Amino acid sequence: MALDSAKKLEIINEFAKKDGDTGSTEVQIALLSERIKYLTEHLKINKKDHSSRLGLLKLVGQRKRLLRYLKRKDLESYAQTISKLSIRDK
């Protein structure tokens, strides 16, 4: 299930750099993190849902690539983003 529009808008407003910013790396990482949390909870209940597990792995990989890009381009923004989202740094 996709995020509801109210939750999505709240996340976008929190991580946007300026008004109308919906595609920056920070916003994309935050939206992916929320979907990952939702799918993780779903898979705790539905252990045999292998298609959702595959989707979760794809989302984690995509977030990992975006985090690596952000770390390379803007280390300060990377540090703020992972601290806000409570993501571990390797």
C-alpha cells in the first residue's frame, strides 16, 4: 500500500529544502524510509508474503544508493537526514 497523501505531504514539508521541493534526495530518502517501515511491519504479520519482501529489498537498495549519493555530494545534509530518520551509518 502506498502512503496516504496527508502523511506524504507531512514528510515532504519536513525534508524539503524550499517550497515545492518534492524530488530532492533528502525527500526521496524520507519517503522511502516511511515505505520501508510500513512494509517491515506488514512482513512481521504476513511472513509468507514473498512478493512484498522482494519489494522491500528493492526499496532498501534504492535508499542505500540515494544515501551513498547524498554522502558523496553533501556530507552535512547526509548527517542531518540520517539523524532525523534514525538510520545507522556504516
